[in-house]
Amino acid sequence: MIIKSYKLADINNLKSNLFLFYGENEGQKDEAISEYFLKSFKGEVVKYDENQIIENKNNFFDTCYNESLFENSKVIIILRVTSKLYEIVKELISKRIYNKKIIFNSKALDKNSKIRQLFEKEDYLVCTPFYLEENYSLYKIASQFFRNNKISISNENINLIIENCSGDRKNLQNEMNKILNYCSNKNKINKDEITKLINLYERENFFELVDNCLAQNHKKVLKIINNNSYDKNDSMIIIRSLITRIKRLILLQKNFLVSQDINKTIDGFRPPIFWKDKEIVKRQIDIWTSKDIYKLLDEVTFLEVKFKKNYDLSNNLIFDFILNTSTNN
């Protein structure tokens, strides 16, 4: 069965022993596991990687099935899960498991994934997706964090940090912890300090490429690509930056349909849009219809899947897409 992440408080009322948590939002998954499985838990926590299970199935099954009068309950967490574990899950379903909760933690799974379909279909299994979050949600988390730790920081600088997190709470938490450690003997931080801490100069280069792509400034896109050297790891950052900007554009389109005033839409957006970015954002809103931008999001999601299957060709895939999208057809 599918249980949305915001309904996980109901998980303690379920009799299920098997849970599939999938998606790119590692931070939210970690929070859910900590809150609903490990908080006040006195038993043993066992972690496996998928490869460890495949290499030694018997050891894993012993951990799942063995019972002892002297043994505490267990939470078993399996990382980097794929459909390679489908048959193992089927075997677990066929046996009775006592005093154990088994959590399968996976990255994004498409609709055709065998293991995702299995968990979604069966009532005694729990399947929860953890999608990348909107910037506004991360903005609220960051604002509360800095208030609680009495660190003075501007809204603009909070937005700088969030843009660097690609919709993942774990990335946000890492950046906030850097700032908290840096501010151990002070209660204020400025833009230059933040930029150095989170390596923002490099990140801004990716967003410049993506923003000009969405604004269909083809000549500018060509110039940025020709003036920079990108490796295969950069390709994933570009994909994440694309997704972040497309999701922002979707929200901007919705707000614009209500206000019918493009300046009001941009000025009222949260987290705030920097003054230097306002003109290019106006162009993006003007170019893309709601239907087209949702279609583009689907294409980028599919591109991410192709990227993972064809890592050696990743740069070709990404930059072909960027150049085609930036062309005004």
C-alpha cells in the first residue's frame, strides 16, 4: 500500500514489517526513519547494503528469521535498494517475521520497477515516496533553524543556501551545520562568508547555464558551455539544477495565473528572487506555458534515468538536451 510521507505518523498503527522508502530526498527519509522507527527504540539496529545481501543471502535471512528469548527486537535498514532484491522480498513475504521492522531504502524508482509495484500493490507492505521538496518548504526549515540557534541571517542569504541544496533536506542540513560550526563564536553571517562555505561560485555557474537555457538565450548558453569544462559529475548537478528551476517556474506560473501581474508575481515569490535574476525570470514566465513546463519536467526526469543507465555518455545527453531546449523553435 502507498502511504504518503506526511501520513507516516499512522505507520505505528500498521501491522506491516516491510517498508519501501524511495526517492531522492535522503534527508526526509533519514528523518522519517529516525522519528518513526528509531526514536525511543531500545533494540538492535542492523544495516545492510544491497550488495551484501546479494553476496550472502543466508546471513541476511538468518538476521530476519532467527528468534531468541534473550534477543531484543530489531530494525533492519537496507541501503541502495534496486529491483535486484525483488525475489528476496517475495521470500520474506512468504515467512512470518517477528519483532523486526525491515526498511528498504532506495533512490528514485520508476513506475515499472518490480519492487515498487510489489510494495504498492500488497496491503501488508508499505511504500512511501520521498520527492525533492519545494524551495518554500526548505526555506521554512532553514529560517526556523537559524532562529533557534540565534544566528542573524538575511532572507536573501537563506535563499542562497537553499538554491545549493537541490530540494534535499539532507543537503540543507549539511549546509546549515557548516554555518552553525562557523558561527560558534559569532551570531551573524554575511553573503561572502556563506559563498565561501558552500562553494557557491561553482554552483552559480550551473544556475547561470540553466537559467539561460530556460530563457532560450541560445548564444549565451553556447558561450557558457564553451568557456567552461564540465565532467560527468557535473552532469548530475546540472540535472538537479534544471529540476530546481523548473519547479520554481511551475510555482511562478501558478501565481501569475492568479495575479496577472508579472512584477507582483516575482516580487511576492518566496524564497525571494534576487534582483539580478528578475529579468531572466520574466522571460522564462513569458516563454513557457504551464502545459509545456510540466512536459519539460517529465523530459528532465526521463533524462535523469537515461543518465544513470548511460553514465559514459552523460555529458553528451545533458548538453544535447540543454542546447535543444535553449533553441527558440
